[in-house]
Amino acid sequence: MTTPLRNVGPCAPRQATRPAPGGPGLAALLALLLVAPGTSAHAARPGAAQAGMSQAGVAQPAAAQFGDAGPGAPSSAARPGVAQPEPVTPQDAIVAVVNGEPVTRADVTARARLFALSTGLPVSPELLERLRPQITKQLIDERLRAQEIQRRHIVVADADVAGAIGEIEKRNNLPAGQLRAKLEGEGVAARTLFDQIRTQIGWTRVLREMVGEKVRPSEADIAERQKAYAADTGKPEYHVGEIFVTADDPAHQQDALRFADTVIQQLRAGAPFAVVAAQFSQNQTALEGGDLGWVRLDQLDPPVADIVRQMPDGAISNPIPVPGGVAIVTQHGRRELGRDTVTAMSIREAFLPFTAALDPRNPTDQQKKQLANATELSKAHDCAAVEAANKAAGSARPADPGPLTLEALNPQMRALLASLAPGKASRPLVAPEGIAIIMVCSRETKAAAAPAKENLLGQMVEERVELASRQLQRDLRRKAMIEQRS
């Protein structure tokens, strides 16, 4: 069984809405596919991804970074010769042709292996056969998207993909250039992830070009949404995650249901919902780990609303047939609209940078000194000391990330801050670029504010972009010449 790659930021609960889609969504996708915790409390704030920063989690404790693994420690990246089982069918066999471009059995197998690497679950021949029809359909849709990107002369430069890969490596504590070895050491061709990233970047640019300013709600639209929010005060609101599997053709409904059953089995066996959503959901919310944010029942498809109303927190639904496909949902929590409380916090962070990227097996003298400084700082008892330490270290990051809402942070950062009493410093939090110490200065429970105008704007934009994405995908499939082979 492969070791699951952890999921953090993108599934963090939001206060009222989802961010607008676009470039930042890519960071969320990458974090879902391959992610390790970062350190910055600033990066873990709601909206950090929209500002071009990945939402970070909590860094590894110092013991996990310094001296734990010896030179002979095993590494999946050092196993490029892992033997693969003999295929029953030649891997270069063509399973579909999309406007003259082939999709091979090897493409399908590689995507299934990427799924296994992301979830930490093994892919047996039986599981692969159950996944194959829907993975094939997903790859067909990706081919259609790639062809549309090319038709519109949208160029996704290698530098764009390389930058995304570099971010993955940084957040997984991998030296530059090691992601390819890690993937291939697990039997996954690096091209599988790279092509998926390239297509996702290009598709967001297609949608941006297609909808442009037309997607922006008017002031009257926003005012109407604000009025509806005020009128709904006291009604229940649910924090929902969704995986949407398309089945535009009724003939494919049974395939979609079988695929959903397989995915649900993996989710109930422990696969992270957000990771699976990023891999297989065909909504734009896949970029956010399938997270719909806080929604009212009347914002959901009626069959989904009926299930969500009855679900306990953390449960995974059975497949739910909905218009255009099948939905799988999870419910993270519920509250009364406009009457819930939030935990407002003020914190300070000291960041002690490294002069070179950390090699956990061979830390430099400067890195050892920074660890000693961070260990001493973790004994501090007031935020002024943390702020002063950050200034003395060069203020590489702001000491004060601004007002925070505990419930809006990702789960790892939320757990860390919830465990700290005001005036108590965290343990040293180590990342490749440095060490952070975080202290809670104040904590206050208060009534949650109504969603800000910009949050409502983001929600409405995303709803319209999602609709445009589905419509364009349907049009591309309807006009395409697609031949599927057994």
C-alpha cells in the first residue's frame, strides 16, 4: 500500500461562500493531489489562495525534519525499478478515439495509479476494471478540453506547468526535480500529472476568455442576494462537499452509478474526500476539493437536499442520481444562518528563515542554529516577544497576519491554534525554507457577520462559471466524433 499524500488547505470550511474560480483554483488542485503542510499562519487565512498563495497547513514538528531519517532510509523516489504486473491487454491498445486523437489503455491505467498514489489505497485489477469506464470518460472529456484550448490558440507554457510542479515539490519537502522520480517510483508516469495540470490551467483560461465580464453580477443582482440572505436568517445552512460524475447520455447512467459505488467504497475505506474530488469530480468545485462551502438546502438539487437534511456530520452518501449525472456528497457541519458564532483570534508569528533549502538528513549549521533559536522562542509567554523575534530575523513574513476566524482555517491550522492558550507559543514548525513559531494573543467568541459583498460576488461568479463550464463541455461532446472501443 502506498503512503497517502496528505490533504490540507482546500477543504478548510469557509464562512459563507466559495472563492471565485480561476488561477488560484489551480493551487488548490495541486495541494489536493500532492501536498505536505507548510508553516505560515498568514497563508492559512481564508482567502489566502485567492491572493495567489496556497492555503498552508501546519508544518512538521522539528523531530520529523531534523535527524529522523538516516542516509539509508528507504524512499519511494529511489525505487524506479518497481516491477509492474503483466498486463492482460497490451497497454498501447486504444480504448477511445476523440476527433482522431487516441486514448490508450496505458492512459487509463496511469490515471488509476495516480488515484492510488493520491489516496494511499492499492489499485487491484478488480478495482481498475470498475474504475475503467469512468476514467475513460474523464480522459475523453480532457481530450475535448485540450482540443478546445488548442483551437482557441491558448498556450500553456512549460514554465506555467514547471512553476506548478515546483510548488508541489516545495510543499512536499522534495528537492527540486524529485517529483518525477517519486511518481515514477510508484509506477506513475510523470506525464500523467503534468498533462492534467496543463489541461486544467488551459481550461480555466478558456472559461475566462469565454465569459469575460459577462459573468460579473450587477449591483442589483448582488443586492438581491443580500436581501435573500437577510430574509433567510435562522434557517439551517449546511457545509457540503460534492463529487459530481457526469452522465449526459442516459446510456451511460449505469456506468456512472457503478463508478460512484466504487468511489464511495474507497471514501468509506479512508480515502480523503477532497483528494478524490480533485481527481474525479467534473464540477469546477473539484479545484476546491469538491467543497461547496456553506449552502442552504434550496441551493442544492432537490434529491441532494433530501439526503443532506438527514445526514450526520462526516457521513458519505450513497450515489444520488441528479440531472446530468450522479452526485456523492458529504456533510461537514450545520448551523443556523446568521445566528452562528465564530471564534475571532489575534496571533503573532515569528519566522526564522534558512539560508538554503532544508535537507532533513543533512541540516546545515545555520539550520541547526535556527532550530535552537526557535526552541528557545517557544518558551516565550507574550506576543511582543514573538513579534520582536520576527523583526530580529528580518521580517521575512508579517508577524501579524491580521484578524483570523478559527472556523475558517484549514483543519491542521485550526487544530494547532485551538490547542494554544493565549500567551502560549507553539512548538517549532519546520518547513524547507525556515521555522515558524506561532502564539495566540487573544481569542473571542462572537456572532458571525453576514457575508461581505465581495464574498457574495465570488459565489455568484463561481456559480455562473460552473454553468458555463458544463454547457461548453456538453457542446464539445455533442459536436465531437468519439469512438469508444472495448
